[in-house]
Amino acid sequence: MIAEEILVTMCTLTGTTERAAARLGVRRFLPRLFTLRYANMGGLDATTFSRQLEELKSFEDSRWCGYWNAIAASYEEKAEKEAGGGEGQLTREAMDLYIKAITYYTVSAFPGTSPGRLEAYRKARELFERLVPMVDEHMEKVVLEAEGERVEGMVRFPPGEERVPLVIITNGLEGTLQEIALPLLGYRDAPLGVFLMEMPGTYSYRKPMSGESERIYAQVIDRFAAHPRVDAERMAMVGVSFGGYWAARMAAVSPRLACAVVCGAPLHRAFGMSNFLGTPEIIVEVLKKVTGAGSLAEMGERLRALSLEGNDLLRRIRIPVLVINGDRDTLLGSEDSILLCTRAPRVLLKLYENDDHCAMGHYREWLDFSFEWLVERLAAPRVPAR
């Protein structure tokens, strides 16, 4: 394990990952949870997906995107036939095929830093937006303007006209809207509104992510606080991975949030350069792009500037917070999840034993637990902190 981390780190520092992948394959130079993450998203057979990864020996767009796009297109074609070209009734089989096609296009888009990957991202989004009306007539696309950016998201409210609690959900560094939306289709009966958005600095955003991205989230929260279907006293935020950072940050600075769920978040220690031992080059490059950094040193400076501990924001969190992670987070470490519990007074920590980043091995379990926790907190009158 240490030898592999050293290999990955040396390839990252010398920019030789592509050359090494040509000999050893791409799997060694991807996050350890890559297979489980996308198997969960698309209901893929993990063994089959792992074997497909083993066959690929390049990160170049022509080979990476061409490989995954071909698999995605085959599932899309089968889904169209099963669904009668989109005109027939959506069967369970057709829905499963569509979800697999979206998942493989999303894998092709990972991590969204090149023309081929951005084109795959567009295909995944278009197919997802075609699927949504067939699955959930209450979910719709929304585009908001915030800080000069177009925030493209999906919103869903329960049937009716009464005001309901709203949960804003945001994902991480190379997470896509469809990746968080697909699992949430199973929670359509929850008495909550949801708004799903991607993290600033990724995919369709123009500006790099920085501490000022806080204003984007603040404006999104304010917009929905004024929405006729939203009870502005019962709003919450859920963040996954780097999105968890923003859920924690907004819990500290937004007076409108009643509670938050923070899953696998980098908060302080994860921003130290020592934490990047074994981090694949493809992740470092996307971090540089998202932060707008031109070098590793500049990336390190920009990430350290985000530290919630360094900015003394952790102690400002007074609302109830549910913190989720695995107790063996190999990507960011579990220390920041524990740190949050020592700084804020109303935190429930749930570390899943022998699990990794974002407790991916207990994905459905922690989603169920989080929704139950949110419904319980948002159903009750808001109680100010002492």
C-alpha cells in the first residue's frame, strides 16, 4: 500500500502518470473508491466495472472518453428501444438502462477538465434531463443567477401548495448533478423540498472556487427563502465531500439554515500538503483547475486559505449538524469530521466502521439515516442555540 502511494505521488510530482498508466493501467492512478462510487450511482456490477477499468490504459480524452462513451451509448440505445424511443411507458428495465447510460457518461466526464470530458458531461446532463420527467413529474430544472454565475440545478417540491422545509444539496470536486439526483429519486415521498446544485468552480461555472464562493451559496439560500413554497424558517443544507465543506461553512455564516448534514468534508487538516501523499495526479490537476491555481504551491496556498479552523468558523456553528464519514477515510482522512465535533456544540457524529471516504460502503444506509434526521429536525419548530 505504501509502495503504491509512493508510486502515485512520484508520478504526480513528475507528471508521468499517463506514461505509467500505459504500462500499468489507469486503476492505480484513480481514487480507491472510484469503482464503488460509480457502482453505487448506476447499480453497476462492481466486478464488471472493475474489469472494464483494468482494460483501460490511458487518461487521454480520445481513449478515456471514447471507451466509456461507447459503453454508455450501447446502454442508451437499449434504453431507447425498451422505452419505445421515449414515447412508450418507462419500464423498470428501461429506467435501469437509462441510469447505467447516464452513469457511464458521467464516468467519461470524470473529472471534467478537458474538452472530451466536458462533452461527456453535456451528454450525461441531457440524458438525465430527458429521464427526469418520465420518472418524477415534480422535479424540474432551475437556473439561478448568483455572483455573475449561472447556477443550474434541479428543484423538487412535494405535491400541493403549502410551504415546506427545503434542503439544499451540493456535491464535491468532480461530482455531477445527476450523481446526487439519481439516489434521491428514492426519497420522493419525503415531506421536504430539495434543490440540487453543483459546487462552484466545477463543470459549467466560469470562475474558480474560493472563499468568495460563499456568496453564491448565500444568494441561492436567500432566493429560496423568498420562494412561495419554502418555509424560510426550516431550511437545511447537505454537502458531500468538498460539498460538505460548504455545508459546514454555510452552517457557520448563514442565519437562515436550521440544520446541516456534512459528509466526508475537508475542513482543516485535509488542506495541508502532507495530506496529498498518494493523491492521484488527475485529482491534483482538477484541484488546481477548480481553485484557479497555476502550480502545486499556489494550489496549497489557496486550499489553506479555505480552512474553517484557520478562519475560526467552526466555533461559529450553532445549529444542529450531522457529520457522516467512514472511520478510515483514505482520500481526506477522518480527522476533520472529528474536529468539527470538538468545535461545535450541537453535532452528531456517525463514523461507519471500516469504511472509507463519505462512508461509500454504507451509501444507502447513511442516506436513509440523513433523511430521517433531516425530517425530524425540520418538522419541529426551530429552537435557537443557547
